[in-house]
Amino acid sequence: MGVSNCTLGAHTQLEVIDPRCERVQTVRLDNSGSSSIYSDIMKFALNAYPALLLSLRRITPVGAGVTLLVTSLAACGGSEPADDPGPAAGSIVITDANSFQSTASLTVDSAVTAASGAAVSVCWDAPQDLLCHTAPDPGVKTVFLLRIAVPDHAEVLRLLVQGKLQDYVDSTLRYPDAHLDADRCATLAEFKSGEDPIANIDTEYFASAAHSYLLVYSSEEATGQGTLSLKFLEPGTGTTPVQSPTGCRQLTYTVELETLTPVSVPTAGPWLIDWRGLTRTGDGNPEVPFNDIDRVMLAFYEGKDVKYLEEHIFDLEQTEGAKYWQLPLTKVRNTDLSLATDSAGAAFPGFQTATAGTWALALMCDTCSSPAPIMLTILSPTP
């Protein structure tokens, strides 16, 4: 992402250039006499422009003398190229009718802590993640503390499921390199703001009727990725250290595969697939992040039917006996399945099989906040 700014009298115009689609997004900022706002603008741009961010709706203080007045930041990932020629001749076209539908909800407990963050100890082990899988090595790598301008916990979780929570986050603290910590515990005063130590944690963590605090245990270094488990914190009179919960069963996720229209594919090829016609993701997001789709997963589940896949959706990529082929993608809306390879690098051989089972195709985004596929469909090979 590139960022440039120029002062226009009493205002500053910020241009955010997203390399995923090379589009310039413009934000108008009020500049009330601040002579050095570039660093604040940079922090704002980098924190407030995640992959799934659709819009910024709040009037938010950004830094000294800088107030966001007007925003129109739209995730370019869903934008259709201006000169889109449409699917190539002979393409296997995937539309909304072919894709799964899902519903999701989160159940997250809260812990009452001491009033001062200096007296709040946060601890972690290697919990299962939200999909009930064992956390990848080295386990918890970063612990994040989000201060969210939404006091109701249920609403926070609803926004999180919809991918819109970042709109309301007004502070993000982090404890990096948690996997290197010998005792696997830290006080909130040891967290950082970006790369900087926190001068006074009590200005960041305090009792507030206008905020919620969400602790995020992550296996990655960036927010919104690798979430293992979640915990709400409430400043008060607590004295017990906050232990990382297991992420298993925090996420309730159901999918509907039996009612979709399977995609007919020729057994022997060709297999040029095109998904530019999608207008929603499987979880109902009307803005499809096309440019964030980074791989295709093709799988054959021997002896398994569609109902089995619905009931074991969290194990979509870990089903015993299944065969998988992958194909990396970069900002495209079509690809040729003949380029897919298995884990050993062998090319996809085709849809001929001697046993019964189910073929599935998914468009994945490994950097998105949601672990769900962007699109998941059932394939129906035909001679």
C-alpha cells in the first residue's frame, strides 16, 4: 500500500493506493493547525484499511488536530475491472447458484480484571483454534487487545462475524513474540502500541461505558489472521490471571451444500473455470474480495457424500482418505484446473475415479479474517 498526503488549507487530502487493484482511495482530513501529521495518517491508513474493510462510518480522532470527516474507502477486492471481457469461450462458469451458503455465530466469555492494566496478567498455552484444530507451531505468537467503541458484547461478535469490526476499533495493543516468552504470561503494561512501549497503560485500558475490550490470541503477527481464541476483558475488581480459552466451540458454523446447483465438469477436460459472476461470498458478504482469493482447493472425498461434508465442514482440508490438489492465484477471476498439483507436486490427473465419492472445489483466502472459503461448490463430472 502506498500513502501520500498534501495539505489543502484547513484540510488534508490523503490518498491510499492499494496495490491489489492499483486504485487510489481519497480521504479528506481536517487539519486544525497540526504541522506534523504524516505519521498519524500513516498509522491510520495502515490500521484502517484491512482486506475485508468495506467502509469507515465513524467520525474518529486520528491524532492531534486530525479528525476524519469524509471517507469512501471501499474494498477494491470486489471491484470488476473496467474492461472486463467476460468469461472466455468454453469456460465453466460459477455463479451464486453454485456456491454454498453459511451462517456463523460466536460465543465468547468475559473475565473481570483489575482496574489498572498494570495489575492484569494475561497468560496463554497452545489452545485449539476456532475450527477445533490443534494450534499450529509455535502456538500463540501474538496476543492482541482491541478497544472497541461498541459496549455491547453481542454486537461486537456480530460485527466480527460480518467482517466489519475494524470500523469500530479505536485502539490495538499487542504482545509480540509470545511464543518466546518462557512463562507464557504478561501484564497489559508490557503490551505495545505498534512497535512502541505504552507509556501509561491506564490511558489505554480503563473502565468505560462506551467501550468493550477483546483479547485475541493469534498464531500470526498481523491482526485478523490466525485467530486461535477470544476473550472479553472487563476492568473491575478481579485478581485472577486471564488464561487463554480454547477456541473450539467458540465458533458455531453451519453450511448448506445440498441445495446448491452442482457444477458440471467434463471428466477429461478442458477445465477452465471462471467465477467473475459471483456477487456474494458463502457467508453472505455482498462484496466479494476477488483480489484476495489466493488459491483454489480441489478435493475428492472418497466414500463421502455431501451431507458428510456439511457435518464436517471444519475438516474440509483435513479429511482422512481425501485427495487434494491446490493452485495458487494472484488477482485473477479464472484459472485452469489442469495446473493444480497435489502435495507432492504431481499434476491433477482428471476426474476419473474407480470409487464413489464427492468432488468439491473451493476458492480460498488465507489472509482473510474469516476461515471460511470465499466460494465452495460441488462438482459433477460428466463424460
